Amino acid sequence: MKLALAGDTMLGRKVAERLAVARADALFSDEVVAAVHEADLFVLNLECAISDRGRPWPDPSKPFFFRAPPVATEVLQLLGVDCVTLANNHALDFGPDALRDTFRHLSDAGIAWVGAGADEAAARVPAILECGGCRVGVIGVTDHPRDFAAAPDRPGVAFADLREGVPHWLVSLIEGLDAGVVVVSPHWGPNMVSEPVAHVRKAAVAFRDAGATLVAGHSAHVFHAVGDRVLYDLGDFIDDYATDTALRNDLGLLFLVSFENATPTRLEAVPLALDFCHTRLADRDEAAWIGRRLRRACVAFGTDVVETAGRFVIEFAPTGVSGGEAVGTRQSAESDFSPDNE
């Protein structure tokens, strides 16, 4: 089995404007679509509502609001997306009506979702995907914002304040999930930072200890290191964002994880370039920068990265053999990133 993972996928604002005048296949190059289609399953973080209703969330300090038109599901179908996580800080950008519309449009398109629901219980329900007789469970959770948290009588996202530790309900959910492969996909930590912060690293250990087969995080808008079956940040997949010339949030990765007997054995990271509202394969110079950054980011986690046929390959250690760093260890290698700028 091969699982594709992509990070923040923002189909609102200027991307939505492009969708209004272009076909769904205008957002991704044919080569990116082909790379995604190598996988049996595809999971990504959908960082917007899908709706033509609602009003911006009433928070004067919130600067960005993302809402995609219903036709955005055609983009997800073109890519072959099986499941999205909605546990993030943009799911409720246009309120509960737009969130409910998102559920409906995804359901109509045959796409599962996790991390948001009509109430707290529904927001925490995992998705179960089937592949070749293997049950793949996906869990979505976010550590921000608290205002978006679902409640027993209110729609919203699956919220956990990971800065205070991993809550019991989340540990129990991971431990009790009836699936051969358990993927935990958290939207965690601050934006635009060069490496996972302390509470993210601690939460990753707790997720793995609870039984997560793979942890695939997002939120920073730039890719981070790969540790012991932990992808700390998947980076961005498509957007209309301004580019930070030091952090290079316009350069990213598509992750393809191969499994044998429900165990991840190999990761291939496909280098990407995010142009304005369009994602393509990175060119030679862009891929070289991505490779340098990925290797250096992985040093502190004991993870070796090898380039093969234009992709960056990581072979996972056998189960029970860890190559990860101790929690709290700082990255010691020289970084292509500037200091954290949030």
C-alpha cells in the first residue's frame, strides 16, 4: 500500500477566483497529478470551507478568511483525494453554515473528512479507509484556535490544547481505533517557524506511544523534519500566499509513504514549487534547495535522506528501532531558514 500526504491546501481567496474562470486541472500540473496517482490513498489538510454561504468569523484580530466555491470538490476529485482533515484554524472562517456546507459538498463528492463535526463527538470521529484488505484509520485534531472547538451542542473542530499535553480522550481514541494503520494528522504549532516547537515534539512522542502508526502534521506553512515515523510538518500544497524569501514557503513536498504488512517502510518526498494559485514539480535549482533544507532539518532526528531519481527517500527503521532525537533537542546543523519570525 502507498499513502500520499499533502499539507495545507487552500482553495479560497485568489485560488477560488481562478477556479471561477478556469477548469479544475488548472491548479496542478499534470506531473503533480500523476505523482499523487501513484498512491492508493491520499489524505490532505483542507484549509478552507467549501461553501457559497456564511459570514466571516466575528474576530477583529483574525486577518485571513478562506472559503472555496462548491466546484473546489472537482479539484479534490481530480487529485483522487480520499480523506481531508478539517481540524484547523480556517474550517469555521465563514461560520457554522459554511462548515455544514463543507460536510455536504465533501459527502456528495465521496470524500471522507475528519477533525470537524456537528458537535464535539462528531468532530472527534476518525475516518476508516479501506485499501487492499487493510483498514487505515485517520484522526484529525488541532491545537488552535480554541474558539473553533466543537462543543456538545455546537459544531466545530476537534480541539486539543497540546501545549498542556495530549488529553486523555485523544490517547484513548488512538489506542482504541480498530485499524491496521493509524494515521494521526494534527494541525499544531505556530506558523512560519523553521522547526517543530517543544510541545509539538512532546505530542508526537505521545501519539506514537499511544499506537499511531504514522504522524503527519501541518500548520507551519513550511516543511519540517521527518523523525521516527513522524512527519512534523507537511508544508503547503497550494495557496495564494506571499513568499518569505528566507523560509521559502513557495517550495514544498508531496509525501508518498509505502507500507508492508501495515508498517511504513519507505518515504518518497516529491519536490514541489508553489506558484501563484498553481503547483508544479520543482525545477533543478528549486529541488536542490529543498533537498539541502530537508537533509539539514533531519539531522537532529537521526534521519538519513537520499536522493533517488529526483526524489528524496527515507527508509524507516524496523519497528522497535528508533532513530529519533530526544525530546527538546535543538537542531544543531546549519539551517537554510532564518530565525522564527512569528
